[in-house]
Amino acid sequence: MLWAPGGGEIIEKSFRGPIHEEVCAALRFIQNEVIREKVIKRKDKAEAVRLFNYPFAAVEEAVVNAVYHRSYEQPEPVEVRVSPDRIESNRKYDFEVSRERSSVPSGNCLAAGADQPQWSSL
């Protein structure tokens, strides 16, 4: 996994072990280091609104698909790149997970957003 927090220096994080443990470790890393929560408390409601920069369920589905449905004809490992405005893989996909939760054909992009942070509500 390649990660550029804030668009700065690129950090490479590798996961080793049985395939299911690699997937769990990669998802745990994304959940702890990449996904951010914003809580908005409204004066007129008892419940707060919880928003996330990327919907974890969609990212989880995309990462699991990238690993478990990879072609063994391609010898290079599955690579996930996290940048400030998108999460993408070196594998080709039929869908895109955007911050607005829409599905659009887009090549190998797992998640994308606009230049300004947009938040998804789960």
C-alpha cells in the first residue's frame, strides 16, 4: 500500500502472511490511518450526524475484490494507492466508489472525491 498523507511524502506499507490476514491488516490500516470522521451536532436534534471522508464499507468491498479476484496472470502484487483525493489500485475494476456513493465505470479507481473534502454519511 502506498500512502501520501496530506499529499506529502509517500509512505509504503506492506502486509505479509496468509491472504485473509493481509486483507484484514490492510483494511485495519485504512480504517485507522486514512478514514476520518466528522461529527456535527445539531441544536434541534438529539442525535449527532456522523460523516466520513470515505465510506468504509465501499472501500472494504473494493480492497477485498482487488485481492480475491486478482488475475494470477499478472505476477505483481496488488497495490493500493491512497492520495488526498482518491484511493486506487493497480487492478482494473468495473466500478468506482466515490465520496458521493455513486457507482461509475472508471478503470482502476477505488474511491475518488473532489479537491475539497466531501464527507459521506453512513
